[in-house]
Amino acid sequence: MEILKIVGLSLIATFLALIVKEQKPNFAFLLVVFVGCSIFLFLVGQIQEIISMLKKIAESANVNMVYLETILKIIGIAYIAEFAAQVTKDAGQGAIASKIELAGKILILAMAIPILTVIIETVIKMIPS
């Protein structure tokens, strides 16, 4: 039960951060960032399993791997941008967090253009002239 480990670590870190925050707010912030990164690293194995499963499904469905890789990159950008924005918000920098979210959305849109182009071309081919 990985979720119990994650929740336990998170609750302990939360209580420690609340205690330390009164005396050393910088250390409390570093503790929160460290725990967030630890949780992410703890989940890397699960992420690898998901990616390999998606690759097997794509290969069995004869999907072009370029599209799958692009979609996985898009998902990665979304998660990384969200993580960075949350850390930035925790540091009290909401304006920078908003810019990180905007940058993530723009990068996702830029990466999705080739896929959108193929979808539009496929739909146009299906429409009788």
C-alpha cells in the first residue's frame, strides 16, 4: 500500500514543517520541497510501469510511436509544470506559479499541434467531397 507510505510521510512532514516554521521558516520550506521530491521519486517506478504498459498497448494497436511519445511528453510537461507551480505557491510566489502554469499550457499546445493536424486531416479525408 504505497498510498499509506506517502500519506504517512506527508503527515509527518506537515507536522514537522508546522513546528519548524515558527523558528526557521526557510528550513520548513526546504522540508516541504524535499518531501515533495521524495514522493515524486517514490512514484518513478509506477510511472515506468505505466509507460511500458502504454507502449505495449500502442504497439498491439499499430499506433505510430511518435504520437504516443508526444502524448507522454505532454503529460510529463503537465505534471512537471503543476509540481513546480505548487512548490512556487508554497514559497508564496503565486505570480510566478501562474507564469509556470501558462508556460506549461503553451508548451503543451505547441507539442499537440502535429497530433491535431493529423486528426483534422483524417476528418477531412472522411468527409465526402
